[in-house]
Amino acid sequence: MLGARPSEQIVLDDGTTSAVWYTVSDKSYDLVYTRDWTGSQGRLHHVAFAADTREDILRAADVFLEAGIHIETGPHKHAIQQTFFLYVWEPGGNRIELCNAGARLLLAPDHRMVTWTEAERAKGQAWGLKTIDTFHTHGTPPV
């Protein structure tokens, strides 16, 4: 991942890193890799694209619905990052997240990585539906 740098991570109580968010821009994350429940390694969890407003994400949900794009979950709000989000699977099977860009911008070139704990991640969504199982099992390439 040329030019990508880690910006956030989740570290479990046993010290294992279970997820890393990478940035290639001024947003807090663009690419996410996680350990998944299939036991696979090196699979992409999702690519994130920023929208300016929540309304843009709601409008995108209508566009995806009309285009027959699978909406995996959302819109909801993440507890640990406070981002408003929508997850879809593009036709190639990759998970795409649309999230509000204003949640966290990284404007300092030497920003410190944010580390979330297992307990913080366990909070799931701030509001909206509970985290669904495919969030922990779907990735690309497929298993």
C-alpha cells in the first residue's frame, strides 16, 4: 500500500491487533484491514469514501437501491469514531463505506495513531442496528 500510513487500530485485551485503518489522504481512514471470523488473513475489509454531509449518504442509499447495489448495513453511526456511515458491496464484491468526512480530518503530518480498546470496539454502533455478522466474515478476496 504505497503511501498508506496507519491512522487507527483496535488492540484486543491479549495485545493482538484486530483491525488497522490506513489513510492515504487527509481523512482518518481510507482502507481498512481486520481479522475476520473465517480465520483468513490479508483480506480487505473495506474502502472508505467521504461524503460532505449526512444528506449525501442518505441520497447515496437511494441511488444504490435504485441501481440494485447490495446495501449491507446502515445508515448508522459508529460508536468509536462517531462517523455516520453506510456500507454497500460493489459488484466485484468489495465492501465500500460512505462516511461523513467531517468526523475526523488529519491535518497534522505527524499525527499519532489512535488506538481503540476491545471494550471500546464492543460498543458497536452509537445508534442504528446492531453490527451484523457479515461485517466480520465478508472480505475480499472471498474465502
